[in-house]
Amino acid sequence: TMKEIKDRLKAIRIDANMSQDEFGKTIGISRSQISCYEKGLRDITERSLNDICREFNVNKEWLLTGKGEMYI
């Protein structure tokens, strides 16, 4: 099955070997917000998407669609 944004977000965090708390601190949001994103309870904001891509050198197209390479 095609992975969703929430699954790709979790993959980035796990690949970075970070807890939800550490990952959230890196991009300036709470652990609970990361948890909600990963469970698909909340849509990821444009700002969070941009922050994740900037901080972790992630390909935004990959994060949004699953196409292309994970990292830039």
C-alpha cells in the first residue's frame, strides 16, 4: 500500500534516531503535535512541512507524495 504523509514523517524521525520529543524540539513544536501528525489525527501544517524539509534535508515532494528520493 502507498504510505501516507504520516508514515513518511515517522520514517524521517526514526531514520534520524530521534524521539517524538527531540524531533518536535528540532522544528519547534510539541511532542504531542508530532504524535498527532504520526497518527494522522491532524494535518501537517505548511510551516511544519517546510521546517522538517529544511532541518532534515528532506525532499518535500517525497514527503508529500512519496515520489523521488527521501533526502535532497
